[in-house]
Amino acid sequence: MSIVPTGVPGLDQMLNGGFPKSRVVLVVGGPGAGKTIIGAQFLYKGITEYDENGIYISLDENKEHFQSEMRKFGWDFKKVEEEEKFAFIDATTMSRVAALREKVYGEISTLRGKQLPIDKLVEQLDEKIKQIDAKRVVLDTLATLFHRFPDPIERRIAVIDLIESLSELKITTIVTTELNRRGLDRTVSVEEYMIHGVIMMQTLFSEGVTSRALQVEKMRETKINPNLVPYTIDKDGIEVFPEVTLFERR
Ligand SMILES: Nc1ncnc2c1ncn2[C@@H]1O[C@H](COP(=O)(O)OP(=O)(O)O)[C@@H](O)[C@H]1O
Ligand SMILES: [Mg+2]
């Protein structure tokens, strides 16, 4: 099995080299955990250090915003897009149009993917993959989909549909999602059989000190470091410290 280096210092060590190639990995974290940054880092380092082109599918922010935010880390997504090494798929309007239609017509469909046309999205992705010969994909974030599909059954169908389609593309993929107060959204954990690995990003508060902590919850076919370890976000992006264990395992 081939290994794909993530481009996140320290994380590859925890994963015995990186992600398994052509699989879907879920990155879970609350708002501000660094999900967008880790996804962008995976793509940018992929392009600039590992010669693997990438595609970012955004469900909640537009291209200009993404590009200007990521420039702060020295990642010039505009340039790599011009070089046809990167593509940005703006799926925010897709979901907005569907939301509007629903509002105007009171149309709530039980059909697969109608509220976010998942088949169209996947079709567009497939086209882009071929066009730029992409090897990496990031979908950020599933959490948006949860707001779009308030009905848990419809939501589950949409999530299955999307993740199944992504895994069929045989591209190394990160899908991000949010952690709610009760922990991992059950909708996603139910679908975990289609997901190859899960990485948790958390913010811990203890005695007035805030620390960021990451854990590789699972990664099939990989010998992982299962410890909860610290990570930082600074001007170079995300770094993980696998040697530092926050809690001893019992
Ligand atoms: N240069 C920086 N130095 C330190 N922290 C930063 C920097 N830039 C952004 N952050 C932190 O990154 C977080 C936002 O990351 P982001 O990937 O957008 O989160 P998410 O997508 O999970 O909501 C915020 O908590 C912010 O404080
Ligand atoms: Mg984000």
C-alpha cells in the first residue's frame, strides 16, 4: 500500500508515514480548531513538495476569502491555480441556491442529493481531477451539510452519497466535519465504515490554560500513535508534537 505524506510536521510520524493512498480520511474539530488550515496545508504541501496536484471543495467560504486567508501562511493558492496544479470548487452557491429554492417553493425533497446536488458536485470534481491530474482532494466542511439537511434521515443519505462517491474516485481525500458538544456527530460515526481514518482536533481548557490537542482515532492498515498529543497553529501552519503525550493511556 502506498503512503501519502500529509505535509503537516509531526503528523506523518503519528501515521507511520502519512495517509493511505486513495482513501478518505475524516478530520473532526470544533470551529477554530484548524480544519481549513490543515486541509489547505495538505493540498499546498502536496503541490509544492510532493508533486501531487489538489482540489479544494468549499461548502462554506468563497475562493477569494480562502486564498487571502491562506496567503497568511505563505501559501499562494492563486499562483498554483494559474499553474493548473490547484482547483477550487465553490459549492457554497450550490447549497445556497438549493436553500433558496426550498424557501421560495417550500420544497423539501426526499430525493437523494436534491438540496445539495451531490451528483453534480461529484461530476464537476471528477472533471477537475482529470483536468489537472489531481491526486488530493479536500472537502470542507460536512458540517455545512448538516445545516442544509435538518432531517436526520435525509442528512444521512446525503452524507453516505457524498462519502461513497468520494471513495469511489480513488483519490486521497480529507473530509472535515465539526465536533458538537456531545462529541462526534452520530451521523458521521454511523458512516465510518466508508471512512478510512479519523483525526480529532480539540481545544482543551484546564486551569485557565488552553491547549490544542490532536488524536489519530483510527487509520486502517496503518500502525498509528494513538496518543492525544499537542499541536500548534502559527505563521507556517499546523505542527503536531508526537513526542509529547498529554495524558497517559490507562
Ligand atoms: N498565524 C496564526 N497564528 C496562530 N493561530 C492562527 C494563525 N492563523 C490562524 N490561527 C488560528 O487558526 C484557527 C482557525 O483555523 P481554521 O482552519 O479556519 O479553523 P476551522 O476551519 O477548524 O474553523 C483560529 O483558532 C485561529 O486562532
Ligand atoms: Mg473552516
